[in-house]
Amino acid sequence: MRVADGSIEVRRRGRCGPTLVFVHYWGGSAGTWDAVVERLPADRDTVRFDQRGWGSSRALPGPHRLDQLAHDLIDIVKGLGLDTFVLVGHSMGGKVSLLAAARRPAGLAGLALLAPAPPEPPATVTTEYRYSLSHAYDSAQSVGQALDHALTATPLSGAVRSAVVRDSLNSDEAARLEWPMRGIAADVTDAVRAVDVPVLVLAGEHDQVEPPHVLQRHLLPSVPQARFDIVPDSGHLLPLEAPAEVATALEGFTTGL
């Protein structure tokens, strides 16, 4: 699919809409969503891709700023000619999806946010925190530490854990640093207030990265139409820790859109 300065490989399955367009987290890939897609109806139209600077899109040049990622997302939607679609963004992908939705692309029917990075950064996003975060994916060992001490509340299977480590290390350095050093601290509240479609927010009960109380304070005031649900016993990596619950929530949300 053509985007600025290159192309992005898109994985698509099914033809029954509305199309679910999945946008992965910082360190993720199209594969982050595999377990969710497997639990959706077989004919559900889904779109997955690696964001600029990650995985198969690693060679795409910068900038890797949030506005460029949102522009890529809209280019993909337009290029596929989707009539009706729902953006499904996780963590960083949630913030990207909010910015894309704020531009009100034709055909946008809804927005599902999984443990999203809020548009208004909380006070905990300090310079020290961002510097520490920028080293989370320095090595397989550091990724493992992040998984064990911050990202998950439930153990991942060996194969899934290995895939997460591989994805986290498979990035352009500029893309890896852009989010912790700039994107996470960007206040996009004013832009997000333009979102005018139904919104579903899923928070992990034990999420240490974006806890439910942080989303309630720093996200919900910007999207007052949002429905807010907490996924029990889960941490930050909802698509990997609770794929069945995520799939059920998405199907319920998209019914009638």
C-alpha cells in the first residue's frame, strides 16, 4: 500500500464489514493482533500492518512522528477504498488512531482503544521516565525485563513471548527512540476533541503502563462519548494477554455501527 516515501505491506482477511483496522503498540507488529483476529468471525474484514520504522516497514524513512504515523494510517484506509471501518489502536497505536480519527476520514464508523496512551500525558511521564523507557528495547534481556516487570500481568506462552522480543528489537533506531523521547509526551488533547464517532476504551485491570485511573483522568474528558470497560486480570498487552476478551468486545462494539 502506497504511503509517503514508500509502501507498507498490508495483511487483510475477510470481507464482512465494518473493517477492523488494527494499529499496534510501540514495539509491536501486525502479528501482535494474530490471536485477536483468530477469535473473530472468519468472514470479518480485518487489516493489519507494521507501522513505519517497525518490522517489514523498518526501512521506510522518517519522520516517525505521531502525525506521520496517523497520515500513514489514513493513506492505508484510503488506498484500500474502505467504505466503513473501525480503527483499533493499542497503546501508542491508540494515540495514533485518535489523531487519525480527529481528521474525520470518510468511512470512519468508530474507534476502539486498547490500553491507549492518553492524549494528555500524565505527570509520571517525566524526562527521567522517558529516558529509561528509551532503553527498554536495547536487548533481548531488557525486553524480557520489561515484559516481566511492566508490560504484562499474566505470563505469555513461550512462542508468544519470543515473538514479542523479536518484534521489539526489529525497528529502525529513530522509530524506536521517537516514541519515548517525544511521542509519549506530546499533548494532542485539542486535536482529539474533534473525534465525533463512537469510542470504546478497554483498560487492563493491572496495567502498570496506562492504569485505568490514568485513562479515566487523562483520556475520557477528551472523548466524553466513550464507553470505558476494564478487562480483568490483564496488564498492558491486552491483544496478547486477553485476545478472546478483546475479540468479544470488538464484535459487540461493531454491531450496529
